[in-house]
Amino acid sequence: MTDKVLYRTVAAISIVVFALVVLLNRKVIPGPAVVPSFAYFLPKLNAILNGTCSVLLVVSLFFIKYKQIQIHKTLNFIAGCLSTVFLLSYVLFHYLAPETLYGDLNGDGVVDAMEKGAAGGIRFVYFAILGTHILLAAVVLPLVLLSFYRGFAMQVQRHKKLVRWTFPIWLYVTVTGVIVYLMISPYYHF
């Protein structure tokens, strides 16, 4: 595959995924009138998938440091598959379920002054983590796709240059995904 075709393919996939996530998050595509019961397990599943990916990424780094290339590839492939399942689950949840607001104690879809006061300054911490998580999640998809291609095609030098950026961003996104879940989960009203 030429670089031109690779970059266009990665760009197309990234744009479609980003657009789908935005459309579903903004409820441009309305969800069902009744939320299926399984949908309420999806945020926990997403946190489990993110946490597992975090561990796999760190273990993968360990193995590549010791030149265990096949184990490294296998662990990254599993992490990529789990991230794909995460993305599908995330999109499905945001299609099916209403938005959860940080601090919305009574589940009415509005965070009033009393609820803001109850949440306190931790709201700003939550939004800082969430904001960087969302921004870097959008950035990491094309980096992961390119890194996978370079790694599996054994373009080692190009892969190494790319994963210097990809690895810490992907790890940050998976770790903060778990943190965001832990912070927002008390406000789920299922």
C-alpha cells in the first residue's frame, strides 16, 4: 500500500468515526424511546475495556524492550481489538441512553446551583480530564491505525518514530477513560 492510499484510508476512517461519535453524542440521530436494559452495563464494560487496554499497552512496552516482537504484536493486536469493541460499545451507549451530566444528583438533566455546589471544585477536575480525554481520543485513532500498519508491515524505524507519540497518547486515553467512568458513574440514573 502506498503512503498516499494509507493516509487517505486512515483519514477516511478517522473522519467517519469522529463524525459518528459527534452525531450520536449530540443526539442528532435520536435513540429509541425506551432504553434497552443491557445499555446500562455498557459504561462499566467500556471502563473494563479501557483498563484492560491500559494494562496490555504497558505489558506490550515491556516485551518490546526485551525484543519479544511477536508477543508485542499480539498484545497490541488484542489491545486494538478491545479498543474497537470499546468504540462500538461507546457509540451504541450514546445512541441508546440519555446524556449523563456530571453533578446531576436528581437525574433531571439539569445541574442546578445546589448540585454544582455539592459537586464542588472536583467538577473542574472532571471537565479537565474529560476535555483532554476527548481531544486526545480524536487524535489517537489515526495514530493507532498508522502505528499498526507500520508495525505489522515491519517498517520498524517509521513505527518507532510514530509510537513515540501514539503510545503515551493511547495510554493516556485508556487510563483517563477509566477515571472519567469512575467520576461520572455516581450520576448514572438507570
